[in-house]
Amino acid sequence: MNTEHRTGDPGQEDVPRLSPAAERLYVRSLSSGGLPNPAVGGGPVGLSAACLSPDELAASEQLLRLGLLAADAAEPARLVPVDPQLAAASVRRRVRLQSARIEEHGSRLVGELTRLSHLYDQASEEGPQAAPVQDLVGLDMITSAIDEAMRDCTEEALTAQPGNGRRADALARALGKAEDLLARGAHLRTLYQHPARFSEPIRDYVTKVSSLGAEVRTLDELPKRLMIFDRRTAFVSAAQDSRRAVLVRHPALVAYLTDTFERDWRRASPYDVRYRGGSAGRGLNEVQQTILRMLVDGEPDDAIARRMSLNVRTCRAHIAKILKAYDAQSRVQMAYQLGRSEALSGDGLRGGVPSGAPSGAA
């Protein structure tokens, strides 16, 4: 049988994946000696495209595009299997061509965007300034904008990071950027919530940046993620969607956000990397003292958990420890004990970190 194969120039098409269905169909073609060619009408005796299911037709198309099947030159209605080594060589060539096209397209697109950037800068100088408030959608856009602002920062960066922890990879990236910022002589101040005091990855991060001159404090609540660079540019997270943020350049709005940060900073307590918690009144740590204050204010468990960036189960575990600390069987009994001990009269339930917690600089 003549197995000369007709091959076109596949360099202009994407290379498909080899699906399990396509692999099974290839094995079947090896055992049967071939498959019907859907592109050619009729077919040899006992071999018709009608005997292929829709899934098998799709699989045969994959095999054709991968070069694992080809039309028999002597019998075009039959598709015959091709040596996978020959197909692999063809795929390598197509991948190289595809990579070259992508690189060429990327270079051309970057050049076009750079040209538009020059026009944008020129229009900003001659006409209206850049938008004072701009929506950023997508993690790539947000990260790129923040990275650019951080690279341009020469004086001070202020950041507020709500939540009870950050991923190790995110902290590693943040550390590298913080080191670059501090090496340029800029100052860095960061706010976390109290639960961050009990996160080992954050503790390691704080230890490193503090040794370079950064300052870190914690507070009971932080409403949104906030970053301010040189008091000229700010980034605010949008609601609960981490894929959306707002870039703020309006001087009055940036000043307001800066004042908000400074107010929180004054209320916050320095992050002491030596402190492991549990030295406040009745052995309660900062998280539990903050939860106690919210309980006194009548907050329900789910609201407390949300504000503290905890899950409800963890929040209730803290509440159980609070009840035990006050030797109370119920929250009503705890409230009575609080009244008797005049616990609400001290700073423990009204400040950022309860009285008795260390106040050394991080």
C-alpha cells in the first residue's frame, strides 16, 4: 500500500492537544489499518465516514491537525496512521513558528501601545489631566499599576492590609518590592489587623522589613485594602472583589485617604515580633479583646467574624475562651461579670490593643 501523505503548511494553525478520545481513535486506526476520511465522499468497502460518531469525527480532526493521520495518496477516502516521530517533528516546527508569530505580534502591539502612550502624555500636558479616579479591572492591570506607582515612589508608601493572613508567595513578592523601595531611601508604613500578630509568615515579613526601617502596626478593624504613594496616588480595593480596584489621583481625595490612614495609624499599636499574645486583661489577646468590645456593642457573631476577617467557627472559638476567662456559662452572665469588674472603664476595650500588651516598636 502506498503511504505517501499529503501535507499542507500547518504553520498557520494552532497546535491542538491530544485528547483521550483522539488517542483511542489512533490506536483503533493502527489495529484496523485506517479510518474513513470524512472529507471525501464514499469510501472503501466496509469503511464509511457514517460509521464514525460525532465524537470520533472530532477526534479524527485532532489527529489530522497533529499529523497522526493522513489521507492515503493511493486511496484518498482512507486515513492512515502516521509514525508519531514524524508527527512530533512537524509539531515542533509548528510550535516554533507559532511562538515566533506570537513574539512578533507582541512586539508590534507593544510598539503600538507605546505610540499611543506618547499621544496620551501629550494630550495630558496640553489638555485635561489624567482621570482623577480610574477603575482598574483584572489582577494584571491592578498589579501593573501598583508596581509602576511603587517604582516611582521616592518619599513614602502607606499601606493598609485587612485580613488575617497573606499567602507566602504574595508576601515574598511584597518583600522584594519593599526592599527596593526602602533601598531608594523611601519610608514604608503598613497597617494590619490584630490577627496578623499570630501569622508566622507575616511575622517573618515584618521582621525583615522592620530591620530595613519600615514600620508596622496593627488595629482591630481595617475597612478596605489601601495603598498611598508619595501622597499623590492612591489605590483602594473595590468591595469584596479582589479583581477590581480604584486608582485615585485627585489631590483632595488622596489627602482624605491619607488623613484616614494617619488617624488609624495613631490608634494602632506597633507590631512587636517578640510578642506572642495573651498578656492583656484576664489572659485575653488582642483579637479576643476586640471581639469582647464588639460583643458589648451588641454585634452578632457573623458580623464580628466579617469585621475581624475571621470565619464564624474561629470567631466562636474566641468567644468561648472569653466566656471561660470571665468564668461565665453564658453571654448574659459574662456581661454581668463585666459590669461587676468595671472592665469597660479601662483602655482594654476602647483602644487599638488592650492595656497590658507590649508596645515596643517592631
